[in-house]
Amino acid sequence: MRIALAADHAGYVLKDELAAWLRESGHEVLDLGTNGPESVDYPAFGARLADAIAEGDAERGVAVCGSGIGISIAINRHAACRCALVSEPLSAALAREHNDANVLALGARLTGPDLARACVTAFLSSDFAGGRHQRRVDLLSPALQGSD
């Protein structure tokens, strides 16, 4: 699977750890930065990740900032993205199963590497359940459905 990763200065260390682990696990990784401790604006990196998902450059995304909140808000501004901020694996799995989330957000200041890997594993190994959840997911992005 091709997975896009993006982070701000507070999340780049965890992003880099996840990128290395994902590559070792056989995934193709699209690293969208940032790659250092210099202060950057999380909305710019969230937009990069959202664009990569929307353009089909990656099937899934993982976004990291200090809390995960800011970058998840930035990504969810894009109609093609459903980004779920999680802090444990069950929420990561349910984000895929019930909400068809295509991006996972993590807070580097709140989630250590082992728990982050567990969340990503749950996210990537879960499938959208469809059924009764599809109607609700459709309501999240009416512009993609051709609605006004």
C-alpha cells in the first residue's frame, strides 16, 4: 500500500519513525515533510497530505503534529479526506470500519512510538464495513456525490 505521511515540527520525529517502520513492513511511503525541528505551519503540511490523497498519489495517509488536532482539522478541510484523530487502536480500526477514514492523525506529544504503530496497524488492517455506514459517509462529502 502507498501511504503518505506528513507532520509539523512537533511531529516529524514520530513521522520519521513511522515512515521507516512502514517501509520495513513492505509499504511504499510518500514522505511529505517536514523533516526537521524548525517551526512550520501544520496547515501547509496537512494540505500536502490531503492533496496527495485526493490526487490518488497515496491510498492512505498518516498525519502527525503535537496534539494531532490542528493537522486533522487542516486535512478535513479537503472534501476527499476523512481524517480521524485517534489515541488508541480500537478508535483507529473503527475510523476505517465505520467512517471509511482515509487519513489517521496522531499527536506526537500524546502518543508514543509503540502505541502509534499499534494505531497505524489497526488503521491499515481494517476495512470499511459499508452497509448502514455508507449512507452516513456519503453525507460527509456531498460535493463528491454531485450534490449542490
